[in-house]
Amino acid sequence: PTVVAQTLRSYLRPGEQRVALPQIDFDITAIDRITIVACGTSYYAGLVAKYWFEQFARVPVDIDFASEFRYREPILPKGGLALFISQSGETADTLAALQHCKKQGQVIASVVNVPTSSMARESDLLLPTHAGPEIGVASTKAFTCQLAVLAALAAHFAVKKGLLNRNEEAIIVEHLLEAPACLNAALDHDEEIAEMAHLIAPARDVLYLGRGADFPLALEGALKLKEISYIHAEGYASGEMKHGPIALIDDKVPVIVLAPSGPLFEKTVSNMQEVQARGGKVVLISDKQGIEQAGEDCMAVIEMPKVHPLIAPLVYAVPVQLLAYHVAVAKGTDVDQPRNLAKSVTV
Ligand code: F1P
């Protein structure tokens, strides 16, 4: 929460309730396509941002893993913005993709933890987080701080494009400033999640489901569990479950459902019912309203505060990170130094 608050403070002007980005020497309103490129957890932060840019700023977004992007022949629009996200700012695939886009005349923006990194130096627009170095290998606070920067950037685009008026901008800023307190409220569930971890630790496979901007959280939750507890996990868009993964469901596959209440909730409830009808054990992560509506037949529930959709991905990152952490502790794996993983993948 502290580093998310610091990050937000550097992109928002709380007194004036405005979004304030570093000086930009290009015309933001002329940008009609954004290409996001990143790896791992940073890629999932980018995928959340795709939803935000499209929803709030109505800018179409392409997104790709840097490890794919650099080996295909991507079609880049003239004058487009290429946005790179990286904790280290040194990931080889992401840096190579950045250099390719630069040669193609794209405006280069990067969201990095390290303002002196190679990616930072090559960018036209540097958007640092205030996450500081991660203690372990797996990216955690970098993710929530990246989301904080990207939410401010999406709001800035929307303001510049005239899609958010002064009042709407103030409301968005207010909600973003609530994020650190909501993250603290989410962290209060630490003990409860530690107990629940014993239900997940024996599993061989775990499925994570989410919709909209919370779908990338399902991917990130699955990645964190794989990275530090070595349990096979998959993240899916809730509505995609019936197109394949439903075949995996039985009483041995826990299904973690990330579903804040709201317009998409009903749909997710019917996906949960499909799981439960096949003996699947659901862990529902939702707010009070969602849990009252659909928590009854779940194996476990984790109650998040009710939050604005723009900050839900930041807040819901906490329970999925805590769950992965406690499952790893229950299994006795090395949380800070997971096998086979490098802090910065530079080859
Ligand atoms: C990307 C990344 C991390 C992951 C691990 C390996 O790094 O995939 O998300 O946690 O450390 O590298 P970065 O480009 O964000 O530094």
C-alpha cells in the first residue's frame, strides 16, 4: 500500500483532484493506437491496461508477449504509441521489442521500476513506479504499482481526448486515491487466507476465473501459484470455461473465482454454478454483495471491500498473491527464490 500510494501521488494532484503526468512532448490526442509489449507479470498488468485504455479513453490496444512480438512482423501504425512494461527495465525480449519499435518511428513509453534501466533510457516517455526492488524473484508490489501508473495513464488519455470532464476526472482521482486503504483492507485477510491455503496446497491443478479487467488477474493468480508453489494452474476468462477447461472440473480441482459485484457478476455466478454442478470446489473472491448473492455453496470466500472497477484489479491482486504465498509456505517451497526462475531474464 505504501509504494502504491507513493506511485499514485506522483501521477495525481490530490488537492486539485487531477491527473498529472510528466511533461509530454508529443500530441497525445493524435495517438489512435497503442501497442503494449511485456513479459510475465508485467504482461498481465498490460492486459488490464488494455481494458482501461479501451473503456475509458477509447483507444484501440494491441498487446503481445515480448518473446513473440520480436520474432513476428508486427504491423505498427504510423505515429502510434508503443508502451513497454517491465519491473527490471532490462528483460532482453522486451528491450529488443522496444528497440524495434523505436526504429519503426513509434513513440516509446515505458513503465519501469528502475529509472536508470536500459528501457528507461531509450524511452520518450518514462513512467516510473515507486515500487523499489522486489525482495523475492516473483513480481508482486511491482504489479500493483504498474497498475497504478497505467490507471493514471488511461485516465490522462481519457481527459486529453475529452472523454472525461472535470467532474468525472475528479471522481476517478478520488477512487484511485482510495486504492492504498483498500489494499490494506485486502491485506487484513492474511490469516484467513493462510488457513484456506491448506485447502489448495494438496491440489495438482487449480483453475482461476475472472471477467473483464479482472480476467488478467486470473492469469496472474495462476502464474503466481505456478511460480512459487509449483502447482499447475490456469487462468481463464470465466466465459471461456465451457469451451474446454470445464472438462477438467471435478472435486479435486479448486476453482478460484475473482468476481467483484457489478454488471458482469450474474454471468460469473452462472459459470460458478456450472463448476459446482460438476462437484467443483469454488473459492469466491468478491465483495459483501457478491458473497451474499453467491457465496453460500462455495468451499471458501474471501471478502474484498467494494471498490470502483478501475481499482478492482489492484485490490484483487492482493488475495491472489497472498493465496500463492501461503500455499507455497504450506508446501514448504522457497517463496523468495523459486527454482528455475531468474529475477531479470536478460538472455
Ligand atoms: C518479467 C518476468 C517477471 C517474473 C520473473 C521473470 O520481468 O516475467 O514478471 O516475475 O521475475 O521475469 P520484467 O520485465 O517485469 O522485469
